[in-house]
Amino acid sequence: MPVDNNNQNTNLPNPNSTIYRQPPVVEKSTPGVNPVPSKMVVPTSPRRKFPKIVVIIPVLLVLLVGVYLLAKNLLPGLKKSGEITITWWGLWEDESIVDSLIKEYQAKNPQVSIKYVRQSPQDYRERLTNGLAKGNGPDIFRFHNTWVPMFANELDNVPSSFMGAAEYAQLYYPVISSDMASGTGMVGVPLGYDALTLFINEDIFTTEGVNPPSTWDELRETAKRLTKIENGVIARAGVAMGRTENVDHWPEILGLMMIQNGVSLTNPTGKLAEDALTFYTVFSNVDGVWDATLPPSTIAFGVGNLAMYFGPSWRAFDFKSKNPNLKFKTVPLPQLPKDNPNEQDVSYATYWAEGVWVRSPNKKYAWDFLKFISSKESLEKMYQVAASARGFGEAYPRKDMEDILKDNPVLGSIIKLAPDAQSWYLASRTFDGPTGINSQINKYFEDAINSVNSGKSAKSALETAAQGVTQVLSQYKLVK
């Protein structure tokens, strides 16, 4: 209520005067009992604060979430349970072929999970290249033996924990050690081996009483003898050679012939190269044992209308699936006549290997798995699984296993010549795309063969091819 100053009583004593002050009231006390003050004074409580633990808990939670997110981004192979996931891009083998070995490895290494992903061969090299470039490539991936220059910056070196360079050279065939060498180390481990070989139709050879050829001159004469012409057309071809449009694996055939003839394929010019190219074309434009009207050579051999066929051993699966009644086997590749019987028999290797991505966060585990699956015991198990599914598996890439399959009717021929095999970038069906090293190199030699078949000289055809080859090889710093 507001104070009314007009009714203020001026006769009241001054509250500050002695008269106004009253003596304090003293409470009577009871003996044995503490005196009670006239007013209960309640002490002022200090200002409340949250306990320190309440502040620490949110901070810890924030830190833990941050650590989790960092680990999730930087270590994609590390799951919450601590499991390491290795992604393996395969190409030809179905998961059933490697599944038992994956389970065996995981049982011994429960912290590691192997995820096998079979890829389609179509556009495989481009998809692999793009995945690695974007940083989300597989930990382990399959690549062709000719692809090392294209993936040199993406392939990790075989670590010493896997095996040293000397042990690698002792264990694998020389061509593998040569193909897989890049920079300061080896960059791949093959789980199988393959090479060009000569398939023969056993029924035709038996009926005609002919032995398989061992030299190129014998092959030419045998092809002419086994060719049948009816009504002016080839009813049965002696051998599929001489052309490019319907001769499967012509790049490997030409590459083999040139290497055997001493040609340096990095500069395929000169008389030796011209002779090899000319000899390849005579089967079509001179001898007439093959021509452009015939179906692809794989189909012709599969239906029994081709006596001799060049291809890698895996082509046997095509023949068996399309014509189970076809009787065939492989024999060692023909060679040039030898001045010295100790001269090497040269074959032409074309195979696939497994590599580890250099930027994989799980390289240690990836190499450990490859060490397991490339062991002698694992390769034998994988072969047995494949053999039960399709008749036989891949030839072994290890020298210490060459005696196991030396008598195999399909694989024996390539194993016999494996110690002296060579390879180059002339390779078919690697699916490396239009910009791949195989596709580009093949195109220049294809033009050279077609030029000779159209009447141009081998010399001019190879001079043009050599220029193109130099351009391709310079992209990968394989020539200066």
C-alpha cells in the first residue's frame, strides 16, 4: 500500500533515538536445556552445481561417436565385431570352386572374412580400372599376364612375408617370373597356368593314318593332306590359320611364330618378321586349307570339321560342352627345325594371376590369404573340385607340381613346354577394352595380316604395324 504523507503523525518518537529502542527480551531458560534464540536464523545455502560426472559423460559419448565414425570411414574392412573383410574379384571360376578353401582359411582365421565376387568378362578391365581409380576397388583382383603395364601403379609388391624374389623364381616357371616383375618386385601370384597348344581331332588322324606334326613344315603338309574339298568348297579344313576374322587366337599363333623365328616384337620389322607373317598367311591364300567362308575355328573344330586347332587348354571345356562325343587331345606346339637338338622348344603363355591392390587397407590379410590359397595343398584341392565339376581344372603354375599332370591328355602338352614358354602383348579374349594394350596391339597386326592377304607386301605391312606398336608401348614406357 502507498504511504499518505499528509496524515503522517509528527509526534511519534524518532526510531533512532534511545527512547524508541526497547531492551531486548530475555527468554527464561530451563536448567539443562539450551536457550532458544528469539529468532530462528536459517543459513543461506551455497549455489548448487552439477556433479562433474554429469559433464564428463556427454563428452565421452561425443568422443566415442567421433572415433567410431573415423574408424568406419578410414577402415572400411573393419566391422563392429573386429572382422576384416577381404573382397576378391574373380573372373572365370564359379564360387563353388573356391568356397571350400575360403571356409578352410576362415576357420583358421576367424577374424577374416573372404568375399568372393565373380565378375563378368565383358568390360572387366574398364570396370576394374574405374573402381580402383575411385578408391573403392577390391582388395584382391584377377588380371591377365599381359596387363602388368596397365596396372603397375595399382598392384602391390609381393611382400617378403609371402616369399622372397629368389624363392619366387625358384617356385614358378620362368615366364611367370618375367611377366609378374614390375619395378622393384613381383606383383602377382597365379593360381593356374595356360598357354597356346595344338588340338587334334583323334578320329580324323586315326582314320587318315597321320601322326601329329612336330614342325611347322610338317604341320603345313599334314594340313593339306587332311583338308577335303567338295564342290569347290572346304568340307573339312586341315588347320585354322591364315586369316583374322574367323581364326580364334590368331594373335597368339602369330606371336608364337615370330618369337620362334627370333623376331623382336617391340620392333617387328626385317626379314625374320616378314617370313613369319608370310608363312602365317600361306595357309589361306596359297594352300587353301582355310578361308574366309568358314565358321569361327572354335565352332569348326567343335563340330568335327577341323583337323587341327590352336588355342589355350581351356577351350577344351567348350568342345566338351558342345560336342560330348568329340574325340580330341592336345599335342606340343610345332617348332622350327633345330640345328642343335638341345635348342629350346618355345611355347606361348597366356594366363591369369591374382594381385593385391596397393591402396587396400587390408593388404596384410589379403597377402596372407593368397599365400594360403596358392600353396601346393590348396592348388591340389582346388583342382580336384574343378575336375569333379567339369572334368579337369587349371594346370599348376608351380614347377614343383609339373609331374602331377604331365600325362593329362589336355594339360600335358602345355606343362611339357612351360619351362621354356614366353609371352607378349599379342593376346586374344582378355577383354581389356578398345583402349587396352592387347586390343591396340592386336589391331596393328590384324591390319598387317589383312594387308598381306589383299596382296600387299609383308615388308610394308609390318613397317606400318611397327609404328603403331611403338606408339602403344610408349604409353606404358615400355620403349624409349
